[in-house]
Amino acid sequence: EVQLVESGGGLVKPGGSLRLSCGASGFTFSDAWIHWVRQAPGKGLEWVGRIKSEHDGGTTDYGAPVKARFTIWRDDSKNTVYLLLNSLRTEDTGVYYCGAPGVSPIWGQGTLVTVSS
Amino acid sequence: QTVVTQEPSLTVSPGGTVTLTCASSTGAVTSDYYPMWFQQKPGQAPRTLIYITNNKHSWTPARFSGSLLGGKAALTLSGVQPEDEADYYCLLFYGGAGVFGSGTRVTVL
């Protein structure tokens, strides 16, 4: 059974940092391209970024609003992808989901990030 | 700034057919944009329905299909069921970076 579990969310002040984790099981993690998306309260989905498999270069891409502030990396030995959120702004508040849409329809249940003073 | 446009809302009768579209402000959508479609119900995480234009996961019901139609990506629901009532989002990729559409709320009535 495919499972993805996000963790690491919480309350942080503007300008602060947070590290989110996405743990996965039930599929060949090392082959998967992992995406992060987020959803502000009452709003639609927003694409945050993606990391390719190491076989495909392990490169990352980011959405325009988070480029240069957020960083994604992976540790295939732990079946985990990380998302480092730096220079956080109030508009970064929302639920952050990870998924592997090319492998499974399943996404994690999400982790809430609240940026507020 | 790239904008991806979807119909805000559509209503369909049970058993009917409805087509949702996904347009790009940069021009015609092709398979090079690797269109994806997602379903999200209230209070739930999204689920991937379609990836790379028309590929389905084993979970995706046969009544959902993806295509390119008139310069847009399209998601067609045939034989709509009450449980298909949800928000649907398309995602297009521009040189690696993804941009979601604003979503279509489908009401089954």
C-alpha cells in the first residue's frame, strides 16, 4: 500500500525557517519524482516544487513564488524527501502536501505551516 | 506571469458527460506541458487522476479520460456519478516548473 506522510509543520514567525519531511513507502521510492504542493486556507492548489529521481539527475525545479527561498533534497536511503522553507512570509501559510503523481494517485495528508507574528 | 485558466464551475446531471478544460496564457497546450489532473474533495488531500496528458493510475475510474482539445488540455467525465462532485485542478509544466489552474468545482445535480 502506497503511503506518504508529511511532517515538520508548525507556527513560525515571518523571516523564519522550517524543514518539512515527506516519508514514503509502498513503491520504489528511488525511481519516483516527488512533488510538493501547498494550499492556503480556502484557496486552490499551488505547485511548490519537484525533485527528480537520482537516475534522472536528481535535479529540482521550483514555483516562482518560492524560488530562491525553498530547497528540496532527497535521501533515498531513508525514503524521505525534505523541503526547507527559508525567509518565510505570511503568504506561505497553508497545508503542504507531497506526492509522486507519476507513480501513485496518493498524496500525503499534509502538514500545516502557519507564518504569523 | 503565466496563467492557467479553468472553468470556475460546471454542473452536470448524474449519468451525464462533462468536459473540463485547461488553457495556458502562453498559447496552445501540447503534450510538452505534461498536463496532469487532480481531484480534491472537501477536507481531503488531492488525488492524481491523470498524468502526462492521458495516462491513468489503476485507481482512476474508467469514466475519467484526459486529452488535448482545441489547444487546451481536457478532462472528460463520462457517466458521472454523485461521488464525482469535487474540485478538479489541472497542472501544466513550463520548462520544469509547474503552474496549477485555479480549479473547477463540479456539481452533480
